[in-house]
Amino acid sequence: MINKVILVGNVGKDPDVRYFDNNEGVANFTLATTERGFTTRDGRQIPERTDWHNVTVRRGLVKVAESYIKKGTQLYVEGKLRTRSYEQDGVTKYVTEVIADTVKLLGRKSDNPAVDDNSYSGNSGAQPTPDSGQSMAPQNQSSGNEGFSAGDDSNEQEDDLPF
């Protein structure tokens, strides 16, 4: 079984960073993803749709979130979905969040001037991860390309992605 989610979107608020007694930390922030609106062949307008996701980072990614992520930052986030419940005023409430394993800062290099590689993995602390054929390349090149490339998969359909 696989539990994997990949999101590309914009941070909705500055991360809420908390540290515990054992010097471990956690950072939480929201990420907005938007599906572009379109017109169907019969002329019907389908509006743009924005979804908000709760993202949680731990370990070395906490320092990355604290230092480089702020409201409006464009991110690539890879992780897993986790649903938890809690009780408030006698009512059980449920929260679904993305537990991030990898965070990549996207956008112009001027948006993130102190970052050289822009790729971070929660498993190896705050060290940049090497790009492989399947990983996404950050948008900090000056070629003007909007979007990013992935490994060649001839079975995949080409998407009209809004980024």
C-alpha cells in the first residue's frame, strides 16, 4: 500500500514553528493549490478551484521552514496524508494533514536568495537532496520556463498544469 501526496502551491501563512524540551520541533503551515478554470467544448465555464492543505514538517525541515518559508512562497511538497482526531466541547473533530518528507522551494532565486539548491528532505536534516531523473527541478532558472520537468514516462498523459 502506498500513501504519497505531491503538492505544488503557495504558502498561505508564515509557518507556526514550535520547539519542545528535547530540542525537537514541528512547523505547521497551509498550502494553497489551484486548478485552472476552463471552458468545455459545449461552452460551459468551469471555474478555478483552490484547495487548502495543512502541512506539517519535522526534524531538519523545521529549520528550513523557519528560515526560508513565508507567506506567498511557492513550494513543492512531497509526503503522506495523515488524519487525526481530537475532541472539542464533546464533539470529535478530524484533521487531515500532509506530513512532509521533502520540501523544494520554487519560484525566482530572488525569492529565496540564501538558498543554493532549494531541495530539502526531512530524513537527512536540512541538507539539500540531489536531483534524480524523477525529481522536480526548481523554477529558479532564468529561461522563463513555467513549470518543471520529470523523468520520461511514455504511459503518462500530458497534463495542462497551472504552474
